[in-house]
Amino acid sequence: MISDFESYESIKLWKESKISSCLSNAFLLNQLHDSVMNKVFEVASVRLNKGNPPCSYSWFVTGSSGRYEQGLISDQDHGIIFEIASPKNEEYFLELGKEISDGLDVVGYPYCQGNVMSSNPLWCQSFEQWRAQLFVWMEKNSWDTIRNLQIFYDARHLHGTDRYVDELKSFIYTYQKKHPMLLKRFMENVMHIKRSVGPFGQIIVEEHGEHQGSINLKYAVFLPYVNAIRILAIKEGLTETSTLARIDQLSQIKTYSEMLQSVKSNFQKLLDYRLSLTHIQSYKDTHFLNMKNLDSQGKKEIKRILKDGKKLHYYVCRLVEKGCE
């Protein structure tokens, strides 16, 4: 494998030279992130210096990267599925995963605090091991296992053989069709959403600390949309990962069409708001929007998006509950 770049530092410089031209469009920005991450993979493969991969594989990204929803700064969320289980193959791909993780950190994607990275054996397994792991996660009733399933369902193939991710998602879909209580467990895992609008209609902001006066975009605004739409995607067996693409597909289903009328435009506006956060220093800063920077129309818009997100969240709650009766 030959890379156009000789080092992670050269990829970082290339990324920094390109990123300013992508800040007006979330799609272009995420295309750039994809290009950067693919280049890191290529350099990591060369630096590993162990020849060609011993079997076919898929390197996938997940989280906001998997959903094509990264902001200016994003942390790492990725894993590997390889075709054949063996100690030799496991050693190869885990070492590759560590090299990828280290390279991404150098380029500007900080390590995942939850360790969802290809360097973690839990996220670097053979296809059959992955299938067995997903079965355990679906059978075991715990917060962590359901969270891991949600993370995996946002996986998007980026390098290697593209069929493995979709085949494993189909396995999850088939299981939940026979065991509808799994959807209820998904819903229970994301049941509690951050309170964002007060009893008098005021937007609830951070009261203390460096983000005082800001609303938490991730937990108060994005997640009610992302989680609700993901659950509907799992219910319908969609393999798309982008929330916008999932909304498009779900809107074609009569059951959801009326409820989702304004959801796509709301979510696109959320992506645009996060894209406006260009004067930030860290990944954490990408989650906070200072309300003082919005005019009265912007504040009204945010409030409406918050209320619509809450409605969507409870709509999916009721739908799942009804399906489990």
C-alpha cells in the first residue's frame, strides 16, 4: 500500500490547509474528515511494516464520524472486523489498530475516552467473534451492552471490504424482529434527556464554568434526535448511518411521514449551528453554543428545535411501548 503522505505530521498540515474551505458545509467537512482518516490508515499500514493484511477486513468509523456528523474537532470512534479468526490475525489487526489510534491522535483526533478504538480487543475482532459479541450484547440486559449496540449500529465502513458491517447490522435487525423487547431496552437506555426548556419557556443554559451561558448542543439538542431516529432505523432494518439519510428513508414509510415532516430541516439547522463554532480550542468546546451569540430569531429557532426534539423522543417512546404490549 502506497500513501501520498510520509508521516502523520504531513497529514495534519494538509488537513489544516484544507479545513477552512469546508466550514460552510457540513457535508464537505465530513468528506474532508473521511479523506484525512483514510490517509492516516494508509500511513499506519506502512508504518506497521508487516506486509499486506493476512485476510480481508473492514475498518469502520462510528459515533459522529459514522453518522457523518463531525464538527470542526472530533474525537476517535472506530473498529475493525477481520474475516478469519486466528491468534496471528488478531495480533496483526490489534497492532494496526494501535498504530491507527496513535496516528489519528497526532493528526488532531483525540483518543476516545470510552476506548471505542481499533486498539481495543472489544472493537477489533473477527467476523464470527463480532457476531457472537453482538449476540451477547443483545441477550445481556445492561446499560453498557445496549450502549455498545447503539455505537455499533452507527458504524460506517471506511476501508477494506464493505460487506461485513451491513451483514452484522442485518443480524441485529433479524434478532430484534424476533425479540421486540430489545427495542424497548434501546429506548430505556436513552429515556432520560437533558432538561433544556424551563417551566416559563426559558432555555436552560450552563450556569457555571467555562461554558456558562451556553446550551449543551450534544446532550440537550442533538441526542434526542439522533437516538430517536436510530431506534426507528433499527426497527426498520436500515443500514444507513447518517441521521439525515435515515430520516429520508423513514419518511417514505407512512407510519412516520407526518411526524418527520419538520425533523430533517431541524436537524440540518443543528448541524449548521455546530458548524458555526469555529473559534474553539478542544473537542469539548464543539458541544456548547453560547446563547448570547444568537439574536432573538435564533433563540426562538433553537427553542422550537428543542421542543420538536422532545416531541420526537416521546413519540418514539410511545411507539416502542405499543409494539411491546
